Amino acid sequence: MMIDILVRQAGADDLPSLVTLDPRSVALQPESGRREFIHRAVAEVTCWVAALNEIVAGYGVLDYTFYECGFITMLYVHQDYRRRGVGQALLEHFERMCQTPKLFTSTNLSNLPMQALLAKRGYTLSGVIHNLDEGDPELVYFKRVR
């Protein structure tokens, strides 16, 4: 069965879906700052959603604040839609639209599915950042897109 994934710019109408998609942005965890991050990314036009049959299944944020290179600061897929190509569709979209020849992203050492997806898309390990999440280093990945 072919799944049609549409990646499009996030708008204000998407905010209710986006803030409930990721459990770190719901009211139970206001200290995470994720809700504010999502609102800011939508307002700054750096947030993109991946929709399956008009249902927001995931989102990503691409900006250029990492040494003036493209950086995917967030890629999140709702657990019910993982392993269906949503994350890959977002990565492909960001790779095509990136305005710099270098594209970076990062993930935690514990996030093996994301590491596998990045390897599949041709990203290489570029560095490690300790002390962001206690006991779970952040792995920085790189891909030349031009």
C-alpha cells in the first residue's frame, strides 16, 4: 500500500496539531520549552510538517544558525507513524531546500532509529557534544547537499 506523504510549510493552523504531536510540548511538561520552540519556528517560517492523508504525522525545523550552515534543529515523528517514511520525507525535503552546501543535524546517542535513518540518507558522524542531556551525548551529523 502506497502512503502519500506531503511535506509543507507549517502555518498557524497547524499549531494545535504540532503541540500535541510531541509529548514534550504538552501541558504536563511545560518546563521543556518545546511548545515555545514550536510556536517560534512556525512564526519564523522554519517549520515544516509531514502529513499523511491530511493528518500531521511529523514535523521538522531547518534553520541556518549553526555556523551559517543548514541545521535540522528538530525532526519529530509521532510514534504511531514511525517507520512509514515520514522522517525520510522530511530529510529529503530539507536536503533539497537547504540553501548551503553543508547540512547538519544531531541526535542523542540513545536514538538508534534516527542514527539508522541518517546513515541510510548518507549522513556521516561529525562530532559529539557532551553535557546537554545527562548521560546521553548528542551526536552531530553532516551531509554535503551540493
